[in-house]
Amino acid sequence: MTSIGQAVTAATEYLTAHPAEAAYTDTLATAIVEDGLRIRVTGPHGEKTITDMSTSVGGGATAPSPGWLLRAAEASCVATLVAMRAAVLGHTLAQLEVTVDSESDDRGILGIDPAVPAGPLSARVHVRMAAEGVDRAELESIARWGIDHCPVCDALRRVVPVSLEVDIR
């Protein structure tokens, strides 16, 4: 945890002194249909994952759905930010587990009812954590900080403009 705290502190100090270097374009994620609704997603540095949909909508259920990956991204992002914050504050976590679930309505994703959103209607983040000698209020503050600074949570909370470019071949 000490090396994490030192790295985060150094990055914070550097970006505070050089704010123009803090903004950047995130790496691409490219999705290609492999078979039916099975999708291979790759990144420029060898990142890769596979998604598939449930059989009820024509998928093969051979891999996680994109919605599950969204919840996985949120859970891992919150866990990362909580661990980073604890390290910066000098706390060693004995336990950290983050679970995320959500409520959805398939009428939105299937276009049955235009009044129903395609994405989750609500989400819940549950953080289970422990640290020797750290009181409950401090741990709750660290958990809240993690959620407040998680880029995935932030993208889900606010309207992020999405543009579309279509290349017809």
C-alpha cells in the first residue's frame, strides 16, 4: 500500500504543477462481431475481452454480457479508487470487496417502449472493507471518496455527450 500511496501522491503533485498534461484521449476499444451476438473487443495494447448475449435474445450465452461488463467495470473501478485513497491516507486494508448490481427493464433495450431507458434504471454499490485501527466513519469516508472519484460512476451519473460517425462501405 505504501508504493501505491507514493505513486498517487507523486502523480497528484505532478499534475497539479502541469495541469495541461492531465487531459488526454482514452485508448480505443474496437468491437467486431465474431458470430451472432458474440463480440470480440480489442484495444491497441493487446487488451481483449469477449461479450455475448443471453439465449433469450438470440445470443449464445458464451461470455459475459456488455451490461455485466459495465457492472464489473464499476465494481473494479470503485475498488481501485478505494484502495488508492486508503493508501494515500496511510491505511492498510485487511479486506476490500465491492459488488455492483442494477435494476433494468428489457423493454428499453428491445425498443418495445420508447419511454423505458435502454440502460440500467438504478444501480447499487456495496463496499465491504476492514482496516486495523481505522474507525467506521473514516472507512465510510474512504468508500464515498472512491465512488465520488470513480470515472465509471461519474460517467453513469452525468450526461456524457456521445457522437456517432458511420462509415458505410
